[in-house]
Amino acid sequence: MSGGTVTAAGLDNLDVIDAQVLVGLWLLTAGGIAATVSVAWRTHRHRVLWAISTGLVAVLLALIASADTVNAHYAYWPTIGDARQALTGDRQWRSVEKLSALKPAVRQKAARDGMVVKIHLPADRADGFAATTNIAYLPPQYFSDATARFPVVYLFHGTPGRAEDWFHAGRAAREGRTVADAGRPAILVAAQMSRSWTDDPECVDGIKEKVESHLLQQVIPTVDATLRTQADRAGRIFAGMSAGGYCALNLGLRHRNLVATIIDLSGDTVPTHAGGAIVLFGRHNPQAQALVAANSPATYTASLPPGPATRVWLDSGASDKTIVREMSTLAPTLTIEGLRVSWRVRPGGHTYHVWTAALHEALPWALGANPPRRPGSRPGP
């Protein structure tokens, strides 16, 4: 039994986006194709089934290798465990309601490593949401000090995407543990910011979904009421990648009275809905154009109203040319408006390879520590 457990754990930890794994899969595929050709060349009629079976194995290997090549490019499921857990509903994470009934051994482990929990929200019909599940990392200190309160980092996912992505591809629990071990513990909450994986509401109050209202009136109050948070603007950080980066930037700038720090990882500076931003607010809505402008940091940052001191971390891959160009304009504008801006560019494109490296630097900075520098990270141009 123990041997089987060790084997299963080893498979779960297998890094399937590692170059050696990819090379191995393609070599197996090549071997399968070669075996199929060899069998088909030599086979007699009574061995046709053998040739077909060999060919099917080669096709299966090719499909697996192709899928993992795409997966490795985006770093979406870094390990077999990430893929298995995501595809089976992430049952490894407890509901927050069960925290009070943790067994002593489980609580002791949480006091060493922290714990990922699910926070279930009921349907929010007024804002267009069915029941949703938000994912939160609680640092070890949450369990070792029952009176302590913690800042909250709200993590916004991309499109297509869901909250769980931050804890598989984004490695949020790992980064939460790192800053906790460095004496900067924080609660990390990945909020579900759309009705489905492929939905693209851009985090605005549109005609179908009022994402901004849902976040401010449902998610944040629920988190503050459920967990021991530092429930003030100094204790709130908005962070996101891709469409979630735009979300963090736009909502953070629009609500500086609620949040003090913004982390934008490869987010555009305008809403980029596939059907055109105006679709979000209704083509026949006379206020649509004004609403698009009011949700476009590229448009309104040059005339921001006075507000409390706000820090902004901008980050992108060097080959993500559109984002680099947009941030080249945004960064100095925000600085002129009196915001404290840190802008980094690093090797890579629009993938989790960039975003995990960026979060490793940005999270300590957001929590008041000196950020570590990852290889290739440099100030924006």
C-alpha cells in the first residue's frame, strides 16, 4: 500500500511541461510510428489486428505529445497532479465552513504549510451570477495565531479562465507560502469573475453580468465576513493576469478608496471584448460609448481625480508587443498623476511562464518587502 502511495504521489508531482518530458513523449511517438510502419510492412493477413493496434497506440501517443506541447507552451497544468485534480473537481481543497472542525493533525499541518480552501457564494441574480466558488490560500500564521488578521490579495483570472487557474498554472499557494515564510503572510483569494470558463465580461457592469458590482458588493464583503482579514484599503491588493490584469488595473484605479495596491500582469489598458467593447454595455445603449471610455485606463488615467496614495506594478513578457506598447504609454502617465509605479519586462509572451515569474516578484513588493529579481527581469522601456 505504501509503495502504491509513493508511486501515485511521484506521478502527481511529475513536471509534464519540462523539456525532457516533452522530448521523451515525442521520442515515444516516433518509436510508435516506426513500429507501426515496420509491422504494416511485414505483416500477413492474420496479423492485421496487430498492425492496427500498433497504429492506434502511435496515434494516441501523438495526441498526448501534441496536447502536452500546447500545455507546456502556456504552462497551464504544470504537473500530472494539477491536471488530475482540475479534471476531477479539485476535491483536495476543503470548504471554508469546515475549518472549525479540522482534526489536530490537519491543523498542525496547516500551521506549517498553510491551506487552500473553497469559499462558496450563493447565486447573485441581481448581478447575473449563479452560485460561484472562490479559492483562497490561508497562510500558516492563520492557524498558528488565532487572533491575527491578514491583508488580502484578490487574484483575477483571464479569459478563457476560472478561479482555480491561479492555484494550478499560477502556483498561487506556492507564492503565498513563500511570502509567509519570509514574514509577510497574506490571504490570497482567486475570485470567480465570470459565469463560465469561456465567458468574457471584462470585469465591468455590463448588460448581462455586473462583475464590478458582484466583486464589490458580494465577494469582498463575504471574504471579510468569513475570514480574519485586514478589512481596509491598506490591506487590499488587486492582482490579475491577461484579462484579469486589465480587471485589476481598471477596478483598482476606479476604486482607490477600497484598494491601495494594483498588480497588472499583461493586462490591456482598454476592454477587449471579442464583439467590440461597446457590446458589453449594449449597442443601443446611449451611454455605451461613455461607459467604454470610463472603463478604459488608456483614456481616463490622464485625468484621474485626486485620491489616496496608490501603488501599481505593471509586468509583461518582452514578446507581448501590444501589451508592452500600451504599458509604455500608461506607466509615465500614472507616474505624472502621482501614483507609485514599478514596471517590469521579462522574457516570454502571453503565458503563465511570464505570470508565475512576475507574481514571484510582485507579491513581496505588494506586501512591503524588497522583491526578488528573477533572471531576465528588467525595468520597462
